Amino acid sequence: MAAYLQWRRFVFFDKELVKEPLGNDGAAPATVPAAGSAASKFLCLPPGITVCDSGRGSLVFGDMEGQIWFLPRSLQLTGFQAYKLRVTHLYQLKQHNILASVGEDEEGINPLVKIWNLEKRDGGNPLCTRIFPAIPGTEPTVVSCLTVHENLNFMAIGFTDGSVTLNKGDITRDRHSKTQVLHKGNYPVTGLAFRQAGKTTHLFVVTTENVQSYIVSGKDYPRVELDTHGCGLRCSALSDPSQDLQFIVAGDECVYLYQPDERGPCFAFEGHKLIAHWFRGYLVIVSRDRKVSPKSEFTGQDSQSSDKQILNIYDLCNKFIAYSAVFEDVVDVLAEWGSLYVLTRDGRVHALQEKDTQTKLENLFEMAINLAKSQHLDSDGLAQIFMQYGDHLYSKGNHDGAVQQYIRTIGKLEPSYVIRKFLDAQRIHNLTAYLQTLHRQSLANADHTTLLLNCYTKLKDSSKLEEFIKTKSESEVHFDVETAIKVLRQAGYYSHALYLAENHAHHEWYLKIQLEDIKNYQEALQYIGKLPFEQAESNMKRYGKILMHHIPEQTTQLLKGLCTDYRPSTEGRGDREAPGCRANSEEFIPIFANNPRELKAFLEHMSEVQPDSPQGVYDTLLELRLQNWAHEKEPQVKEKLHAEAISLLKSGRFCDVFDKALVLCQMHDFQDGVLYLYEQGKLFQQIMHYHMQHEQYRQVIAVCERHGEQDPSLWEQALSYFARKEEDCKEYVAAVLKHIETRNLMPPLLVVQTLAHNSTATLSVIRDYLVQKLQKQSQQIAQDELRVRRYREETTRIRQEIQELKASPKIFQKTKCSICNSALELPSVHFLCGHSFHQHCFESYSESDADCPTCLPENRKVMDMIRAQEQKRDLHDQFQHQLKCSNDSFSVIADYFGRGVFNKLTLLTDPPSARLAPGLEAGLQRDLLVHSRRGT
């Protein structure tokens, strides 16, 4: 009983009264006419119904008047007179259109069995193919039950005296059928059932006190006692193959199931059982709580009392009650057309229509969920149930209910599984609800956010959209903000996108929307001014050109602040004391590409406020001033611009970029700037060239006078320049020659050769120059001859002294030491050079015993020179090789001359003939140098 009470109860059947049809249209019995129909009266069966059965598309009834009634699907009731008195038993075969009946044609206990072929007619009534008495012997008894095998070869009849007769053979014909008593007992037979298992046929026999089975397909009919419990009339049935064709016996205490050779499981369904029936896997039991002995069916007690009766439909496999209802005076329960029909004593027919599987699953899912929770099933198991429940509801079209179940799977079930089901535009509300929950649980990704926002925009639900995006704090944001901004911008919800971008510091998106979509440049610029330095700098580099094009003045002001002392406009006054940040002004110059006026103002501001601005600022400012100067037509303004450009050049900012400034001045033909830069760069040759190109003779002379000390070749260039002029330039040539002669810049022969190119130049032009030059050379020759004479006399004297030292004795008459200047005392040391020393002084100061300490420094210099000259002799081969291989032999000779390779030192001890050769060599070297200089 306890197990039974724990069975879950469901309502898997719909109950309604069968109504009379509107017409013979073949409508199903359970079809209910439209509300308010005049023909919607309840179907009422004839009175006196005593027995019922069903099969072959009809409900079959027998009454106390001996008539058999047929109720087909069209609900058109038909009948015929089968017996003269009454009909007591009916059995409609399911596979053949054969009906077996038991009734009485006369008073007394003499029941007759009639077999009807419903497919054939006899005078309008079904053809009766066989009639025989039910009682095989002469003892009168009452028939209690009847069953027929579907192969038409077996028919069993049970009696109240405990006996069972078996008709074997073709039951529709007398001569092919044989009747015999199969069973005898002391208790009334209450139920019979054939069971076919392969080629073996069993017959179950149940009485009020026991259950047994017989094998009727062989000989001797072996019998098996199955149980000592029985049941009342109509309280037994045979299950279908789902329950392995078990024989069901519904006792008052339990319901037992039997195999042909043993008892199977039992179920504790209490209550006095009135009817047991098997229907499509369900066990149908009609019972009442008041316990009545089964024997009362055969006593005088009224079993058809007016007590209310309970009809229960059990699912034995899954152990739940599929349906339960209360009826009054149930006559029988029939199954046909896929439904159950309950006949009551008042003639009404109640249809029990089984609900479809999907509807039943709804209740089962709720049961599964509750059971899982009570058993503490993990979240994965619950999510699986919720998913299946959602799939079930979705397949039924209950999308609202389905999405609620799918919501309960969030965190366990892949969201894409649910989203694909609701992508249809008609289900967008369900999809929105699911995505909202997904975001609230912070399990949404960027694609989910995109989809949810698209749902909002398609629904045009601004209130929901605002509620979704306008969260109070960053921690409450359950979506990817950048994705949301993209979707809202694409959908045209710019104000919502701006709200998200501003509140979540997505500055780039805020500016994109303001500048590219709304075109609100003023707001965008103000927003940039509120940003921190790094972000303000990067955004001005990105959007500066657009802002400069539309609002140049305001943009320029912001750039000035950004590049000098930037502070966000939202900072308080207290923060103004802290040092601000500044950007590299050179990086913003491209922003002013089409705004030269603002560019000039910006650059001048930077040069004034921030003198250490990058060089690019000054370069651009110079270029801008030169452009303005070059294009200006008004003299006064042009003069002012000229002064500004010169002032900028003289500011000293172009020392490191001299070439760039020079190129700019040359490009704009700014000559004063070019000359200034030439002078600053010490490019005197270029200055000369400039004045020569413009034939500014006086300026040429002035440049030579001003820079001739630094670059003497300027005078030579000036002489060559004036020499090439065909016009009269005697004055300038004379001035140049004067400076050349004074500084001895050129050989006279070279001067003459240079002026020979000028056809206008006469001898008078260089007469004074040549006279002075010849006079100086004459003086130089005289000085050289005097020096030569002195050197020769000195040489002669020295040679005489050497000869005397070699040939005559040397008398040392020194009285003082050459080191300490004290009177000489023995021992003393004397040298041929004339110096004398105390021995102790000599030993203290001398470095060598053979050298005079006083003469040693000078002698050492001479010896070093001699050794160096000897080392240079080894350079001869190298010199010859370089001279042959070089393209410029003169440069090689000049290099060796500079290194003193050709210098030859002569010792005083050499003979005269040996000293003559070096003198000639020196003369040749001097002449070579003179001629080389003249050649240049």
C-alpha cells in the first residue's frame, strides 16, 4: 500500500460525455459539437444493458430483452433480436468479424451459445453460423464467463459450479468442433483467457479462490496451480506483449501478474475491485472502497449499489497513475477507436481520450525536476532535464514556456543551441528574454550582446534598451561595451552609443560618432579638451584635420594649449599649480595643411612661448614666412615680412640645419637670406660667386677685403674674374694686384698669364706690380748672396780649425770648471772643444766618458738628424712604387717633401767634393718647388 501511495498521479486522459452526432458524417464519438449547437445532446444507450464488449470498429451491447446492439464510430446505434429472453455474455473477436454470445431463449437454466458472422446477413440480421447449448451435461448451472481464441479453434466457457468446458476445433461449425469438460472445481469460475506463445496455447482459469493454467494445444491438458488467491467476475485480464502477455488478477488486496508456469510481480492496489481491463499498456481498474466479498456476485446481495466507484488507470512499467476519476454505477469499460469508454447505469457513455505524448511529457518533466531536486541531483543533471523540457515545449509551439526552461539551463547549455531556435522574427521576444538573462548572469559574449541589441532595435523598445545600457556602476555591466557601441551606432541609436562611449571611457568611439555620424564638431573638440594628456594627444593626431577644417580657430587654441602647458578642462583650480604636460608641436604641423593662417599663428605662438620648440617648428615657420614674402605684392608688407624672415634666420635656430635653411631661401629667391647663410657657413667662395653672377664689382672687392685673410684664394679668383671681363676694370684689377703683391699670393708669371686673357688690359695695368716685384726679388737676391758669402767664410774657418786639431797640439788653458765655474784642480778632464771640468764634476754630470757634458745636447740633435736621414734611405723603393702607381705624381712628391724625405744633412768632416753634391741637390729642390708653385 505504501508503494502505491507513493505513485505519482497524472491526468493523461481527457474525460467527456459522448454526444449525439449532428448527422451521419462519421465523426468520432468524442467529437464535441460547437458551443450552443442545438443537436449537442448526450448519447443515451437503451435501458437494460447487461453485458458489453468491443472490437472490429464497434461497441457491442446485450440487454435483458435478448437484443444485441452495435454502436459504430458514426454513433448510429443498430441492433437485432438475438435471444428470446436475455443476453448474458458477449465476446467480440479482434481479428475476425465473429461474435460469440451466450443467452437464453426459454425460462430455466438452459443457456445457449450462438456464433454470429457479422459479415454475412440473414434477413437483414447477422448470420448465425452455429447454435449449441453451453452446458455439456444434464446438470443445470449458470455461465459465468466466456473467452474465444483468435484462431477460432478454441472456446472456453466457465460456470458458477466451478467447471470449465473447452470447445476445440472450428467454433463456427458443429461437425468440426469437439466439446469437453476441462476443469472441475468447487469455486465459481470468474475469468478465462487464452495465451498464445509460439505453437503453445495456454488457458488461464481463475476462480474466487485460486488461479491455474492449462496447456490446451496438446494432449492430456496438463494443469499448473499458480496461486491460492482468486478474484471476482470481470476482475481479470490478459496484458499485451509490453507486459509479456501476463495474466492479471485483481484481488481486493493486491493485483497479481502470472506467467503460465509461475506467479509474477504484484501491486498493492487496495479496494474492492469491480472491473479489470487492459488498454494499450495501461491497467484499468474500477473499484470501490467498501470491501465486498467476491462471493457476493453469486449471492443475493446487490452488487450494483449506488456507491460511487473509482476508475484508476495504472502504468505498471513506469509506476504512476495515468488517470483517476469517480463514476457512479459503472456497467463496464470498453476500448475502441484508441479510447476508453465507460458505460454507466444511467445509459451515458463517458469517453476517456488519452492525451498526446507531448502533453503527457509536460507533467513528467515537472515530476522529473521535482524528483531530481529531492534527490539532490547536480546542476548538470537538472540542466539536462530543463533542456529536454524546453525542447518538448518548443516542439509543441509553446515558445514562451520553452524559453523559460532554457533560461534555467544558462551556464550549462551552450547558448547557441537555444539562440538558433528563436532566430525567427516572430520569436524575437523569446530570444530577447533569454539573452537578457544571459547578460544578467555575465555569461554573454560579444556576439550575444550584438544579437540582444539588434533585438531591441528591431522591436524599437527604447525603454528596455536604456534599461540595459544605463547601469549605475562598472561592476553592473554584463556585456561587452565596445560591441554594444558598434551595434547601436550601426542601428542609428547614436545617443545611446554616445552614452555608453562616454560613461565607459571609449573615447575613440565617442569621437567617431560625433565627427562621422552626428557631425557635432564643437562637442567633439570640447570632449577632447577634457581627456587626459595622452588620449587628448592621440585623438588630436587622429581627428585634428577634420576639426581644423570645420572649426579652425577653436582647434588651433586647443593645440596651443596641448603643446605648451596642457591640463584637462575638467581639472579644478587647485590642480593648476602642478606642472602640465606638453606635446611635440612638430607632430601637429600636418594638421594645418590647408590652413596657413592658423599654422602661422600656431608656430609663432610656439616660438614665443616655448623657445626650445623642435627644429621642425622653426623650419616650417621660416618656410611659411618666405612663402608669404614671395607672394606679397604690397611693398610695405613685403618689407615687414622680409624683416621677419631675416630676424628668424638670425635667431640662431638654424645652425644645425644650415643646408635646409639655405635650400628654403634659394627656393624662394630670398637673396639676403642666402648671403647671410653663406657668411654664417663661411662659404666665401659662394658669396664671391653670387656677386660675380650679379656683376657687383665693388662687392667682390669688399668680400675679398673682408674674408681674404681667412681664404687668400679669393684674391686669385677676383683677379681671374676681372681678367675675363672685356669692359674696363683697371681700377679693380689694380686693387686686387695690390693685395696680391702685398701678401705675395701669386707668382708674377702666373699674374701675367692670368691678365693675358683680357684684351683690354695693357702693360700699364701691371707695370707698378711688376716693378715692385722685381725690386723685391733683387733685394732678396742680394740678401741671399750676402748670406751665401757669410756661410762660405764660416765654413772655411771651421775647416781650418779641424785641420789644426788634426795636425797641431792642443793647449788647454782653462782655469775654471765649465760646470761649477770654480778654479780647476787636479784631477781634471779636458775636451778638444775647449771645455774643462773637475773630475768629480764630470763624473757627476756626464752621461758618457767620451762626450762633453756642455756640448752633448747640441751634438745629440745633430746625430738624431743624421740617423733620421739614414732611416729615410729605406723609403726609396716605396717612394718609387707609389710614384709609378699614382695618378697624381705631384701629390706624392709633395707629400714626401713635406715629410722631409729629400733633406740631406752634410757632416763638417766631409771633403769639399762631397759637400758640393748636396748643395746642387738642394738647389734643384728649391727650383722644383718654385716652378711647382708657379704651375698652380
